[in-house]
Amino acid sequence: MKVPKVVDLQALQHFPDVLKKPDLHKLHVELFACLPSLPNMPDLHRLREELTNSLPSMDLLPSPSTWHIIEILTRCLPERLFHGNYTDVGVLLSMKEDVVNLIAPFMLTPITRWPFFAFLGGAMFCLFSSSTCHLLACHSERLSYIMLRLDYAGIAALISTSFYPTVYYSFMCNPFFCNLYLGFITLLGIGTMLVSLLPVFEKPEYRKFRASLFFGMGFSGIAPILHKLILFWNRPEALHTTGYELLMGLFYGIGTLIYATRVPERWMPGKFDIAGHSHQLFHLFVVAGAYTHYHAGLLYLRWRDQEGC
Ligand SMILES: [Zn+2]
């Protein structure tokens, strides 16, 4: 998280005097020019009055979720907003900064975060259950069995929640496909978690079946991603996120392949019991995949915050 800039209250004491009526109009035009799809354009005239009446008591700190709105505003507002007698570049810049910090919290309710948080929650659950599993597995044979199942359930949760940001932010304007893809991956995720947790499927003859469920989950991501590319083929954001998603798929795919084929210990049994075991490599690839996907998620948030639906 980026720490938001704190508004300089001293400088703001002069804010209402600085911002004359023509400036307000100009500011409004500038804001519309750089954020055309703004859902909640603040009433700047009202804002100015509120500021004049209740300045120091107002809660002016932008919330953390507005940090990149601040960035967008800083980039798109012109350096020279006001026609006062100010010619000093430093003063003009700091005034621009104050305006940006002031307006940002009023600008818009950012796009909903829950799909991104669902993914982060899935990743945390996965890493938490993995650490618990490998920490406690040496306790006894019984506990080792239980813990190993929890380990796979965590990975199933991570893979299925990985779809949430991709699907939600790609199809937030098409609720039908959004619900269809989300429903499908949720059911598949729950199914895979059950298969991982239920003792019936623990038997060695189900090993291939378990691996193919993980594979299937990964491959089912191809449908929404292709669909996204068709819908937004001319958008750099769509191509960019797809690049990250391909890389993530590659990491998860290699990890699952290593898990299923038990490379490298199949070649030299006993030599990789401490380090280099297929299960360890599998976890490394899962972490790499999740990290890649985190970056894709940030791109989605940026894209949708700027454009809305
Ligand atoms: Zn593990």
C-alpha cells in the first residue's frame, strides 16, 4: 500500500481565496477531459463553500484506495491552473498538489475491491495451510495425512480465487458471463477442495485424477481470457493482463506437471528428500504464479478505476 500524501492544512487556509470562480470552471473542464467516465464528479462550488466554512475540522486525508486516483489527477491536470499573480513555479506546483489531494477523496467511489481481496484471501489461505502442513506434518503419520490434504485444498483455493479478479474486472459490464465464469470456477474449486480433503481420494490410484482436476482448473481459465481478448482486443490493458496470465498459467502448469510426474526424485529416489523434492518445486511455482497474478490484479484495478464499466 502506498501511504497517501497528507494535505498541508496551512496552505489550504488560502485555498478558497486562490480558487476563484473562473478557476473552478476551468478545473471542472480539466477534470472532465482527463476522466470522462467519472461516476461522481464532485460539486466543486459546494466543495469550496464547505472548505470556507469548516476548514480545519474537515477530514481531508485521502483514503488508501484513492492513491492512484491522486496519481491520475496529478498526471492530467495542467501545471498552470490558476490565473492569480503567482508566477513562482514551486508555488504553482504545490498548489496543484493541494488541489489534487483535496479533490481525490471526493472524486469517485473506486471500483469494488472484493474480487481482488478474494484472490489475496485465497493466496493467504494457501500459504498459511502450506506452512502449517509442512510444519506439523512430522508430528505423526495420522496428522501428516490430514495436513497434506489441507495443503492441496489451499492450492485449490488459490487457483480458483485467482480467477476472480480476471473474470470480474473483464466482464463487470456483462453480468451474465461474469456470473457464469465465476459460478463455474467456484464450483470447480469447491469440488477440487473436497477431493483433496476427503480421505476416499487419498489412495494412490486417484493421484492422476487429483492432478487432472488441478490441470482442469487451470485450463478452464482459457475460456474467459480468450473471451476478454475478443471483447477488448484493441485495449493495451487487456493484452498486458493476458501476458501476466499466460506467465501465471505457465508457472502453475509446470508446477502441476512436476507434482504429477514426481520429477526429479523419480530418477534418483532418496536423493531429494531434504532439498529439491518435486513437492518443494511445486510450491515454488505456485508462489511465482500467485505473484504474477497479483500484478495482473493491480493492472485490472487501475484500468477499471479509470474507466468504470
Ligand atoms: Zn506442500
